[in-house]
Amino acid sequence: MREVAALAGVSLKTVSRVVNREPNVSPSVRERVERAAAKLDYRHNLAASNLRKAHGRTGSLGALVQDISNSFSSSVLRGIENAARDRGLALVAASLDEDADREMSLVRDLVTRRVDGLIMMPSSDRQDYLASELRAGLPMVFIDRPPTGIDCDYVVVDNVRGGRLATEHLLAAGHRRIAVVADDEHIYTAAGRRAGFAEAYAARGLSPDPALIVSGLRNEAAGLAAVDALLRLADPPTAIFASRNTLCVAAVRALARCGLQRSVALVGFDDFPLADVIEPGLTVIGQDTSRIAEKVAELLFARLDGSTARPHHVILPPTLIVRGSGEIPPPASR
Amino acid sequence: MREVAALAGVSLKTVSRVVNREPNVSPSVRERVERAAAKLDYRHNLAASNLRKAHGRTGSLGALVQDISNSFSSSVLRGIENAARDRGLALVAASLDEDADREMSLVRDLVTRRVDGLIMMPSSDRQDYLASELRAGLPMVFIDRPPTGIDCDYVVVDNVRGGRLATEHLLAAGHRRIAVVADDEHIYTAAGRRAGFAEAYAARGLSPDPALIVSGLRNEAAGLAAVDALLRLADPPTAIFASRNTLCVAAVRALARCGLQRSVALVGFDDFPLADVIEPGLTVIGQDTSRIAEKVAELLFARLDGSTARPHHVILPPTLIVRGSGEIPPPASR
DNA sequence: TCCCCGTTAGACAACGTTGTCGCTTGGTGT
DNA sequence: ACACCAAGCGACAACGTTGTCTAACGGGGA
């Protein structure tokens, strides 16, 4: 900037005025400065600019999702990107992979980078460590799982209701031996979906067979093994509720491997691309990712605009998407 | 920092020393400073720090992909994230959506933010506008499509070979009426794949029916309509080569809608999750996204470390992944 | 006792900007 | 001819840090 000023024969401040399109610069000076800037390949430095003026605002948002390459994460991320773009905010994105340490170190890094707001699908059990940032006024919205240990905005889906919806759907079709394949029970979403499953049984005065409930499945491979084992039981399940997208894929694979994809009913949680083209089409409990992203952006932007209202807790309803796999009847009624 | 210094009864510089773990600070002073920092919720400001010391380095990378929510984009992005994390670099990510204006404005923004390096799947026809950044030493690696108008590092897949591979596979099975559904011909990848298609025909001394070649398909809906129309021809294709992942999905949907998924062969370009579980399994030309990301990171990091070697052009071989849909024979030979 | 030296800490300027204020210029009204 | 005013531009300090240089201190050797 100093060099541009020298070349244009003006002061630093005048270059700044031109760069920021401030008024009170004569057209001739403006043009001289612009020519000098072009000749010298001058590029405005946003970091320095923000340091001086925006009282520390950087025009960037931190977004911590479970896994950028997972379709749920990346859909939500994309929705947030769209909203952020309308506001001229850049997105610093990273994956957490259910790793609490990674969450803490990434948050620390983002805070140090002075992101204007934080969006996170948490991995850790408690987020007390964020209390000071919250007090300091860092806008913060949680997705998919509510915070524990602090109170801040969040947007989640009604997992209990989703689990109940899935289970009721299968019970209504006559299934009585419904298996559940789920992630670690200490994960909020997994616990909720499982609770919904139990509720649905209870509502009919029935009780599920505990032997058919498998949790602690951290990845697709574990899910595959679990479903395989279930299908080999002496009295195997007639239906499966897969409580997360990768586990649902695992179930699809396991069923196909045994040639049972048309005999055992399957309902998944989380919709994903191609769920409608596999055969039979996958019946799932869908989460509206674009609505989630929209809500998250709405809450975050309100905070950015200075809202100090008490935290909003948005709980979106999941929907049952019927496509075929969930409508396979139990053998007895065939 | 000033407040921390005051509370600890030391100078600014000493706080800086403690924060940066510099030597020559007595344990007692160190502890006093740390306590003061904790009490005041002090957070180091990376932007200011970098402004002063790193000669402008921000410890961040810009990554512009076609669409964060697309499986190809997000897989590559995830690979780059992993590599960036090992180096302590943050990733600023955004989607281009085949929009040249958006590309230019996002690049401008990233430059202004002083990212240390730029990774991009370009949308524009020419990237001359980046010449000055390149001269200025901004490390830059292109993915998926090589740059035009400038010469810099890039990592692409051999699209011609991929197109030929797909087509040869179908020709070898006896198909002679192979349709192509493709994106705009001016897109590098689309053109290459189409050229590979033509090459395969030529190698056998055959020539394709131009009526079966449809390009300019920008999205899934367009692909769906195109495949529908192809199937309704008086003399319809016996096989389809879908030259991009969303078009392949479109083809799958269109075929399923007509109940032809087991009669018309299909080979896609780009692998994606679930391609193996649909029926019949999708035969595709696969790109190794993690290898792409690895290579990109390798090239970019070499530049970050000061390499001024002339640009590397990495062309990775695609592979044919046989799963069933591409092995459906033409009606005549059945 | 004195001097030297290593350790520890502070003063000051600088990184690339912009907010504030003040100065010069030239035109307007009387 | 004079006061007055707005437009146009520059000097200076500040944003939150850190590199450089220097000063104070205390301990050990002669």
C-alpha cells in the first residue's frame, strides 16, 4: 500500500480511501491510485484491515462437522455455505470423526483465528470448555446434538420421534422381531432413536427382544458384522431398524449378501443419495438438511447481529419416507 | 494482552514470550502470566500474530470445489483436509457450481484473506486472471481440470483413457448402439471422456451413431429427460455411457422407471457410495479420490516449502470397476 | 572487592491497515 | 474584498502482536 501511494504520488490514507470506495476522492486521484495498484499487483490485506477496523471481526465462520465426506455432513455444510455467502462470510470447515480431543483442538484453533461464529456437530460428551467463549459473546450454534454443560442455540431433529416413527411403521406391518443396529449409546442421536424404538413397543404393550438390539457400532464394517450375526440367529429378526446412514448402508450390504433384501424389512435413519434407486427402495426417516442449515444460519446470524435473547432450541420433525424396503411384511403374514 | 501483562505485573513482551513458549522466562513469571491469562479469558490472536511475524502467512488454504455436497468433491476435500491437518493448516472451502463469475470472486476473496495456497476445481474457461498471483508466488494446484492461460501444478485423471475404457468394455460385449450422456462439451472432463468414446469406436473401425450422443446436460433433471428420450427412439441404444456421476444417477433412475435396468447396459464415470448395492451393481470408471487428494497435497506442500520447479502435471489413470450393469449383453447376442 | 557473563525482562518499532482530525484549496454569497 | 464552507487530501495514532536491542540482576572467578 505504501508503494502504491508512492507510485501514485498520494498518501497511504488516500490509497485506503480508494480501496474502500470511500467518498471525497477526486476521479483523477482515484484513477491514478487504481492504475498504480494494478501495476504493482497490489492486493488488499483483509486480516490487517479487519484488525484495524472491524474490532476483530474476520468475516469468517467455523464449521465443525462429523465428516465432510459423509452425505449428511456435506449437505448441511453446503446449506450453511449458501447462507454464509449471502452475508459475505467465508467458511472454515473441518471434520471431527467423533473425536473429542480433535473437537477441542479445532475449536481452540478457530477461536484463535477469531472466526465470527461457530457451528458444530459436537463429538465430545461435554462442552463446558466453551463456557468462556460463550460468555465472551462468540456466537455458537450446535447441530444434530445439543450441547451439554453449556446452554446455547442448537438445531436438532426429534430423534425419539424418528425412532418411534420407524418402529411403529414396522410394528404396524405386523413385525414383532425387529432388530436395531445403532452407534454408541452415549451418543445423543443414537440414544434418542433407541428410546423411540422402545417407546413404540411400549405403546403397544409389547417388549422387544434384547438379543436383537446391537449398539456400539462405530462404523460400516462393525455394522456389517452385526447384521450378519443377527441374520444367522436361530430365530432371526424379520425387520431391521438401522439408526444411522452408514449402518443402514451396512444393513443393505449384509442383506444383499444373504439374498434377503426382499425378505427382511429395513428402515434407516438419514436419507442419502440413491436411497430411492436401490432395490427395493430404502424406506428411511429423513432429516431435512437444507432446513437444518437454514435454521442454523438464521440463529447464528441473529447472534451476529447482536441478539442476546436466551438460547433457542430448535427441534425439527423427521419424516418417514416410504420407498419399499420398510413395507416388506413379516413371513407369517405372507 | 495488555491487560494480562498488567494483571501479571509484567511487560507485553513477556506475555508474548509465555504465549509462544519462548525460552528464558522464569517458571514463576510464566505461571503468573498463565494465571492472569486464564482469569481474563485471554485468547491469542492469530491474525495479529501472523501479521507481525509470519510475513503474511495465515496458516490457511483455500479450497474451491464444484459442489461441497457432491460425493466426488467432498471426498477429495476430505483427503485434502487430512493432509492440511498434519501441517496445521485450516481449510477455507467453497463451492463453484460451474459458475465462472463465482470462481473469480471467490478467488479474489481468498487472495484478500491471504490464504497460503489455493486448490481449485476450476469452473471458468480461462484462468489468465490468476497470472499475477502465480507470479507473486501464490502456491496453486488445480484438480480435475487443468488450467488454461497459465501454467501451474495440476492433478487430473486421464479422461480420454477413461472414456475409451468404458466404451471398449461395452463394444467388447458386442454393443454397437452405445449412447453417451454428457455435460457441456467445453468442459475439459466432458470433452476428454467423449473423445475417449470416439477413439474406442475408431480403434475398431466403427463409427458411433451421432443421434445417440447427447451433450450439454448440466444437471440430473436434464440427464433424466435425455435418457428418457433416448430410450423412446425407434432404434434405441443397447448401452449407455454416462460421463459424470449425477448423469449416471439420472440414467439409473430413467432405466428403472422404464424397467430396463436389466436390459440396457450402463457404465458411469465417477464412483460413488452405494454404486455397488444397487441392482444390478453399477459398473463405473473410478477415480481414486484419496490418491488425487494426496497428490494435490504433495504438490502444494512442496510449493509452500519453496519449490520453484516447473509445474508438475499429474495425470492419474482411472480404473474400470466391474459390477454388473456394464456387463449386460446386447439383445441380439442373448 | 571487582569484573564478566548468562539469564531474565522491558522499551520500542514494525506488520498492513483505517479512524480521527486538521490543513489547504477554490468557489460562493454579500 | 471578505468571511465562510465543502471538498479533497495528509499526518498521526491505533488495532494485537513479535523481533530487536538494551538494561538490570545475580552469581562465580580472580
